[in-house]
Amino acid sequence: MNTDNVFYGINALTNEKLEGEFINATNDQVDAAVKKAVIAFASYRKKDKDSIANFLDQIAEEILNLGDALIERCHLETALPVGRLQGERGRTMNQLKLFATVVREGSWVEARIDTAIPDRKPIPKSDIRQMLRPLGPVAIFGASNFPLAFSVAGGDTASALAAGCPVVIKGHPAHPGTSQMVANAILKAVKICGMPEGTFSILHSNSNQVGEALVKHPEVKAVGFTGSFKGGKALFDYANSRPEPIPVFAEMGSTNPVFILPHALKERGETIATGMAGSIVLGVGQFCTNPGLSFIQKSDTIDKFYTKLSDGISNTPSGTMLTSNILKTFNKGLQSTLAINHVEELASGLPSESTNSAIPKIFKTSIENFIKNESLSEENFGPSSVLVEANSKNDILEAARNLGGHLTATIHGTDQDFEDYKELFDILELKVGRIVINGFPTGVEVCHSMVHGGPYPATTAPQSTSVGTNAIKRFVRPVCFQDYPDAFLPDAIKAENKLNIWRLVNGNWEK
């Protein structure tokens, strides 16, 4: 065996190898996995809604059946707390069950029917029907920071399978043991539910070669990714360089700007500071929704806010990051920030001698310096944030206008602030996927109305979401059936509504 082709799970606390060897997939193995998915698609796409819903429910049950062994392995590979991982397992199961509910109800296919008018003058009107249909095999890339909820059986996989698309996933090399355990659970569900071989498969790799081969494979029809801007943009470019370009739904991070308005600062600045400190360091800053950038207007009470925020950060111990490479990148970002003139380190967390520990940091600068240094608006994945002091309302509004795309934006304000800064709401609606009022962006609820996405460079597909039930619509396309024999139509748009779903019939929603 070529040992250069072997890699291992790594204990995130000690950097020691964990049990189990993982082999980098070859191009032939990538090709074989995708070709099996193509064969599976021919029958999987025609499975009835109850069969697919039951399959999703079964995956959730098989993940639960892995028991404590899954949590223990995941803890070793990520250093994430056991309680956090137990909660994330629950979220992973719940989102699978949520998609099962959506599929079982069935109206998500958006059936539209315009019946024929054969005696219409001057020309007859055809019978025209439309619904959403699955794209085909989907390539999914596991994320590092949510080893369960955004990885092998995460939201991308759940929504693709719910849409009727087979999945080929590239497991994340930071938690290969966890990835394989969850993959085994899905494969067991495939057998129990009688799904075709190739409905799901996993490929391991600790290099970029497999990812490139997977995206460039001519039979892959869409890509789901959560990770860095560099990684997501590379996959996007691969997909668009193909003879047949395909959609890439890449969530690539964000600094999630926070705006603290004057009356809110005066009335509850210290409370906001406490909450912000907790949001910045939550999960050692390894959430794509951590607030990495804040705008605050100078006032008589601003020093109290700074003091409270500094106390919160200064008393926070260093935390172990997911991998040593993520820590190196984070520390490099801190050094780059400090190297910029007129950037002040406002507070630093408690150091630690343990491996892979990141020290929380807060920086402060002026609005003028922020405008001059574009790098201050870039994400540094980890427990750090930049505070920008503005001189006026116009500074705040101009800063908002000059933002790139982000996943979230947060406004802390009073009713009077909202009236005084009402333009800010309109500006931010064009800049982000989710606007949070008097809260904090960390924590993404899995529900029907959630949007976890945003304009580029936060994502490559601002019209979509990677969280919530609308995520299913990333992996489908509308197909129109004109003057089709009823017997050949999909059940959702046949004359008789046997599925009992909502359908738009001649402009009216009905069952």
C-alpha cells in the first residue's frame, strides 16, 4: 500500500493519530461512485413521497442507533464539547425528520395546472402543467465546524435526498471517523428502505484532488458546500469551467456586521456588550454567523460599552479549535489585523498552554481607517471581532452601503433609533440573507422560514438557502408538460389529485 495515500483522524486536543486508516479516493473511485448514483437516479427520482420520507426518517433513527460511540469519536476529532455534540446530533436528526414531513405532505413540488380551452378563439389553449423535478446526482462537501449538522448527513444531504437526488459526499478530513460512522448509518437505511445502490456514497480525501474530480464529473448536476471563501470559490470556478456548467450552492462565510444605534447604546449598552462577547466566542468563534464586525456611533456612554465588552472577552479562556491549520490561519489573521496602522487591541482572552488553543481578541478602529483598509471587513474564522467607531449617522449609513454580501446583519436599536435610521433597514435588505433585530446572529433555527444564505461573497447563490425547508429547491428545476396524456404525467399533476397536495389550478390554489 502507498502510505502517502493514507491519512488518519487526529485528536484535536493532542494532535495524535486516532484509530483507523482512511485512503484518498482515486479518480476511478470518484467515477464509479458517480456512475452508481446515475443508475440509482433512474429509479430513486420516481420513488413515491412516502418512500422517500420514510427513508429520511430511517436515516435519523440509524444515526441515533450509533449511540455514544458517535459522540465520543466526534469529540476526539473536533474537541467540541460532548453536550454541544449531543445537541448537534439532535439537530441533525430533526432536520432529516423535518424534510421527511415536507416530502410526505408533498406540496413543495409547486404543482401548477392550466387546463385546456379547446374552443378558445382565435386559437385553442393547450393543457399546460408544471412541477419541480430533481436535477440528478449531487456532490456534497462536509463542513469542518458542524461535523454532524453540516456534514455527511447534514442539511445539504437531507435536502438533496428529499428532492429525489442521489448524493455523493466528500467527507471532511478533519473528522473522517465521524464521517464514516454517519455514512454507515445512511447506507444501512438505504438497505432497510430498499433504496437503489448508489443512492448514497462517501469518498474520503485529505487533498483537493477528489473534490475537483467530483465537481468536474460530467454526470454530477449540482454541488453543495459549506466552508471557506477560497474553497467555495474554487469549486464554483470548476463548475463553471465544465462543458456543461452546473449550479454550486456554496456558503462561504461572513463577518455578519452588527449596528449598535445611539439610543440602544445609551439605554442598554452594557447588556448588549455582554451578549456580544458571548456571541463572538461561542464555539471558539467557529460559527459562520459569529459577529466579526460591528459599527458603533461615538457617544458619552461608549466607554461603558467598551469596558463591559472588554471584561467579557478578557475573562474568556482560550478554546481548542477544530484543527491546527484552522488555528494557524486564525493567528495569521490576528497578526495581519494588528499590523494595520491605527488598529487598537481592545481586549484579549485568557491564554492556555493546551494544543490548538485560540485566544479571543477584540480590535477597535475608526471609520476613516476602516474605509482605507478593506481587509478589516474580511472574515477571520475564530473568536475575534473588529469594532468600528463612526462619527455620525451618515457614517453608519455609508458603511452599510459599502458592505459586500453577508449571511446576516444585526441592528440593536430602540423605536426611536428605528425611526431615525429607517434607511438602514432598506440598505441591509440588499446586503444579507437574514436581518436580526436586538439579538445576536449566532444560532440558526432550522424551520420553514429560515434563510441561511446571502449575496456574494457570502454565497454563490443568493436566491437560495442552505438551512430551512426551502433548501430542497436548490436541487430541483421546473419542468413543463404540455398536452400530456394523463397516464404519463407525474402523480402530482394528474387530473385527479390523489396525493391531496396544494396545486395552483387555473390561477387558484386548491386541493
